[in-house]
Amino acid sequence: MIPRQTLAEIARRVEAELTLQTASDPLRRNLFTPLARGLAGAVHGLYGHQDWIARQIHPMECDEDTLVSVHAAIWLPDGRKPPAAASGSARATGANKAPLPAGEQLARADGALFAVLDGVTLPDAGPAAATVRLICVQPGAAGNTEPGARLRLVNPVPGINGELEVLAPGLSGGADLESIDELRARVMEARYNSGQVGRAQDWELWAREVPGVTRAWAAPKLLGAGSIGVYFVRDGDPDMIPDAAEVAAVQDHLELTGTPFSEIYALAPIRRPIDFRIRLTPDTPAIRQAVTDALAALLASEGAPVRSGTTTPVTIPRSHITEQISGAPGEYDHQLLAPAADIVCGVGELAVMGNITWQ
């Protein structure tokens, strides 16, 4: 934020300007020109400050700190989404009756640290194994860990094997601090849809208040009269389709935030991979990559489990696919061999990139 200059600071600026402007003998005998230039410099700075103030009024043009401290605080109840720590369960093994205290730390192969949330004691008899709840020490999407991964105890614990196996669905829910671009978009949407009363757009906005949630689609009456279904994805995760724990987190948030007059259902969309067969001219690795990026952008833009605010399934016209390929940098001509017709998805299906076969 640009600080307002004090009267003394402005006076010193003018004095310095006068000293520079009267450096030559002719100007020492003419005070009008240096005085005018000195005052012009001061006034020019004031106009610049007024221009900066004008830009801060609208969230589309304001500085980042103004967006966070002013606009987000006004339009978003919880402000900027903070980073969230990944959590989940792992399997500990060892000797019968061996305790694993809360707070013990484990390390992933890349150095990421996790802590035991609740201490456990392995069973008295039978297989000496127990399920342990873990949380990533450092919040962020980097803490998300696939099931089957091995975590090693930082400090040995008597009776506990040194490695724990991450259980399905993995350690999830980790999210980075919301980016400025995402925050700016949410503020603009909140301004546009001011007066949240439970419209479809409001439910989508509420879902995106959960750290890590990037896109959401509300479907009123999806499961009967008085119900609201909210599909969502997490584009920043290795797998954007949310798991059960992430769905539960959005469900809890919607029940606390949304209107209390609906049966609320937070839902993970069903992945619908779309395969392509393309004959490309010219056919080079760079142009193939450009076409791949263009098709991924199309599916991200037009793919949805439902049309927002309805229970209508989504169709992506084949003509949109050919248009997207034609717009790829370097493409001169192409033949889209598959799909041969429009992409028709069912309710709840989300079109995502499959495989591309180059002919």
C-alpha cells in the first residue's frame, strides 16, 4: 500500500526540485520557471496517488494487499482461504501392547513430515497392528499422499516397526494458500451474486470456500424436492476428484453455511475419460503438445457433471473440439477421427482427458 506523504515530505521534495532547477546562472535570476517545475513535480505525485486510490476501489484492479485486507474481508465471510494440512490414516505394526504416542513424527521419502494425532497401543494378542490417524506438519497440497506410501518414524519407538503404510484413500485434504487470482475471482462473484439466499450460485460459492475446492456445480432437486446436490473438484490435487474425507469436509461446511431448508448433498463427480484420435498436419511434438493443451482447456471449460443450477446433463459439441484443435499454435489442418459425435455425459459425469492416438 502506498503511504500518504506528509506535508514536510512534500516540502522537502519541492525544495530539492528547486535546488536542481536553479543550478544554472540564468535560472537563478528567474524564479518563476523553477518554482513552476517544483510545484508541478509535487502535484504530479499527488495525482499519481489519487490514481492509485481510484484503482483500489474495484477488486478487479486493486493491489493484492487491498484485495485481501479490504475487499475479501467485506465480501467473503471467511476471507482468503488459508492453507490446509493433509490428514488420514496409516497402519502401524510391531510388538503386542507396544504404544505409539501422539505427537511422534514420521517422514516421507521426500522429507515431508507427518505427526500422530491420537496415540494408539497395539493389541494385546493376535496381529500386532493398529490404525493411526496422521496429519501433515506443514499445511499445503504437497502433504497429500497416495495410499500404500511408506512413512518412516523420525525417532525410533520401542516395539513399533520403523515404517507405517498409508491406508486408503490416502492422506488428503491438503491445500495451498488460495492464490490471488482465485481470490479475486471469488470476490468478483460474491459482488455479482450479493445477498446470498440459497440460489444455485450461492451453493457453488459456499462450496468453494473450503480450502482446495476450485470448481463447483449446484443441482437443485437432484435427489428429490427440497434437495440440493453440489458437485465439486479440487484441481490443485494430483487427483482432482475428491475422496470420501474431502467430500465430508465440504458436506460439513455446506451444512454450517448454507440455508437450513434443504437436504444437502456434497458429491464427487464421476470421471468420464474422453479419448481422441487425430490426424495432424504438420505433425510435430510441439504441435501435438499444443493440441493436447487446447483439448484439456476445452474439457476444463465446458466439462461439468450438470449444467449449473439444473439437473441437465452436459453435452460438448464435436464442433467445439475441432475448433479448439484448429486454434492450436502451429496447426495447419487436421482430421478428428474420434470422437465421431458430440460428447454426451450423464448426470454426475465429468469429462476429463483420456488418451490421444495420433494417426
